[in-house]
Amino acid sequence: MIDPAILRALYNQFGRPIEELNEFAGRKFLQKMVYLLQNYIFREDAWYSYARYPYGPYSAGLSEDYWKILRVAENDVTTLSPAATEMVNSLKGEFDGFSKANDLDELKTLELLATALFELKDQPTEEEAVKGATKWKKEIFTEAQVKAAVEFLKEQQYYADENES
């Protein structure tokens, strides 16, 4: 679990109005943002556990924390360290670039990248991860989009194929 004040600060850093957490799209954004930050930026598996869900990786523990985040008063929000702010801003810039290159909005980008990362962690090979993510999200993303997400994650060094030398 992350301190709700830190979660709120992270959400704010992405330029999202905190009131969005009252809506499905805001909660979905938070789920995918925290999954990506937890697993591939801060590499902190202990924050939340995630499971397969129709909209991508989902944490019931994080879901319970939505309401705590909303109760954090504006003047109680933790300020991110300069290093954390720089990492989050860099991540946001990378995601924005991927969004534009693949003609996806910010929320769809996070959903695609989080889904691809989840499958990369879950499957023994990249090929199986691409197949798994494509099957999981066949109504939303094409195989080409999933492959682009996997390549992006490798280029950004959020994922390394242990089978490559």
C-alpha cells in the first residue's frame, strides 16, 4: 500500500483532477498508472498485487484506497521528491509520445501498456505474451498495437527479454 497522500501527488503530477476518481475513467487511469509505476519504474512489487481484469491489470487493494485518496485534503498532499517528479514527468512524456505514434488517447495508452506488461510478466515468451494480450483485449487492441507496446517497453527498458543475449 502507498500512502494516499503520495498516490494523490502522483495522480496530480499526471495533470489529472482528483475529482476524476469519482468516475470509472479516473479509477481506471489510477489503476494502470500505479501498475506501471510500481512494476517498471520504482520496481516495488510490494505496493499492490494485481490480477487479470477485463480492463487490464487490477488491484483490489488499490481500489479500496480510492476513497482514502479523495479524503486527503489539498494541503495534506505530499510533495514528490525532485527525483520522483522527474521520473514521473519522463514517463508521462514517453507515454505521450507512444500515444501520438499509435493514435491512442492517454487512457487507452495506459491500458495497452499495462496489459502488455502484465502479460510479459505472466507468459514465458514475448510471443506468448503478445498472443495473450491480443486475446485478452481483442475487442480493443490489434495484434500490431500489442506488438508496438511490447517493442516500446523494450526500447524504454521497462522490460528485458531474459532469452535475448
